[in-house]
Amino acid sequence: MFQLQNLIRPHLLTLTPYATARDEYSGKEGIFLDANENPIGSTLDVSGATVNRYPDPYQLAIKEKLAPIKGVRPTQIFLGNGSDEVIDLLIRAFCEPGLDQILILPPTYGMYEVSATINNVEVQKVSLTADFQIDTGRVLDAVDFNTKIIWLCSPNNPSGNLLDRVAMLRIIESVDCLVVVDEAYSDFAPEASLLPELDAHPNLVVIQTFSKAWGLAGLRAGMAFAQEDLIGLLNKIKPPYNLNVLTQQHLLTALENAPEKDEMVRQILANRETLRAQLESLPIVEQVFASDSNQLLTHFTDSTAVFAYLLSHLIIVRDRSKVVRCENCLRITVGTAEENAQLIRLLNEFPVPEKSPISV
């Protein structure tokens, strides 16, 4: 049976976290002479934000507003400085450097491996199948005593497709380590999130982000959802004020505008299907992979040449050709209708070299 206490790095169990001034007094009224802030004001005039004071270290107002949207309790939410902070904190909380390991399923989001390597944590790899799905048996066979975290990206990046829900749940139910399901692109997907599974599976962590559908990549705000004791651990080891005042202010405003986010998602999905059809009609395209996100992994006859050609016209896509299962592939983010039209126009004009005549 899964026990979180058995997974946490032992020295963290007795860690006394840094106590902020707001841990001692969380009220809004009073004369604040406790945090060595500038009492006069700020050199920056920011409407509606008190930037000369430290922010709420636990972002309680945001969590109260976010919880009903996500169908979780506020105490099940952790907010990070981007999802990358969440990824790093999870590895630092559960993996002993030089001893433990994580398991990833390439092709997948690169920061899982980068964060593990920075923390001197071994990375095991079990590739997705040719159609970018989980080989459940191979994954379970690869798990051993030192496997502390399995990372599942669904919808996957860079392939864009949802991973099989039954396979993910089988893995979650079969292992005694953490299983982190990264749902950064879930707002674009037709299938429901795994968030309703949190209470039934204490080893499940779900990551989401404000960067994609919410259109807030520049604010750097990521979300993690898990059991309360795991969220408490992340709060214990995170930097004291990891989300700044301006980010918190703008997130509160954004959460009031969820219908606007939903409308942008509808537009992006419509643009995706138009772009898919146009890409599939091009002679230089061999395959456009199925996508449940805002990206289209596209197999070209010569991805290197196409990438360089687009770059020369200031259209920037991601070259994924050196990633396992993605040979000759470019990952194309769905743009506006105008941006997509310009992309297709240029691809139609791509100079395909003439074949040399066969000498007899």
C-alpha cells in the first residue's frame, strides 16, 4: 500500500521550513514593521498592486477561486513559478541524488530529464509505441525499488495526443511510487482530466499550467494538484515567495475571465483542423499526427530543409527530428488564422529539388 512518508527523502521529514513574516500574521490590516520592506512605496507605479510589500506566500485567494473551477479543495493545490518549478521540487522532494531514479516515456517534455540531471538523479526511459501510446507492460517491468517518480505527459508533447486513460490508471494503481500526469494541454483535449481521481489515488499528482489555454505564459504560473500531505511538503520546501505580487494579481483577474479562455480554445481548435487539412494536402508532408492539443507534429520528406526555409522567412517552428519516434518531424504550434495561412503559403512555395534523370 502506498505511503507517502516512505517515499519522501528522510532528511526532509524533520526540516524546519523558512518562516516568512506572513506565516506569523496573515491579516491585511495593520502597521507592518516585520519584514524590512520599504514603507514609503515603490519606484514602480503599478495600478492596483502593492509591490513594496511581499506577496502572499501561499496564494490563498487564488486557490480559493481556482478550486471550484478544477473541482478540488484549495488544500489540494500548489502554485509554482511555472510548471518547471513544480517538476524540480518533486524531484528534489522524493529522489536521493546518485541513488534514486525517475522514469520517462520519450518522446516527451524535456524538462523532466533536465531537472533530474541537474539534481543528479538517474533517468530511466521506456519509449512510447510507434503511435505514441504507453507500452504498459514495459513500463511496469522497468519500475524497481529506486524508481520514485513516473512522468506521463497527456496530451503528450511533442506528439500532441492523449495517452490511453486505462493504461495510465493501471500504472497508477500498480506502483508504489509517484505518478505525475502532466496535463499542460488538457484544456484542448476532448477527454476529462484525471483530477477526479486524486482522492482515490494518493500517489497521483496532476500538473497543469496557465501558460497555454489561459494565454499567460509570460506570467510563469503552474499548478500541481495532489493529496494534502504532498501539497504540504511542496509548500515546506519551496522558496518563500515563489509567485510575485503582479502574477498573483493577474491570475485573480484571469480566473474571472474563464469564458474568454474557453472561446480562445474553440478558436484554436477550429484553426487546428483547418491547418491540419492544409498540411495534409502538401506534397512535402508525409503525415500529420493526431492531436488533442494546440500543436501538430508533422512528418516532412525533409524536415531539416523545411525548418531552415521557414526560419529564413521568420516563421519559427520546433525541430523535433532528433527526438526518438520523431525523425523528420517538425512540431507546429497552431497560430492565428492569418499566421497559419502565411505558413501554408510559404510551404506551398517550398522549392522541391528536381530529381536527377536516371542514366541508362
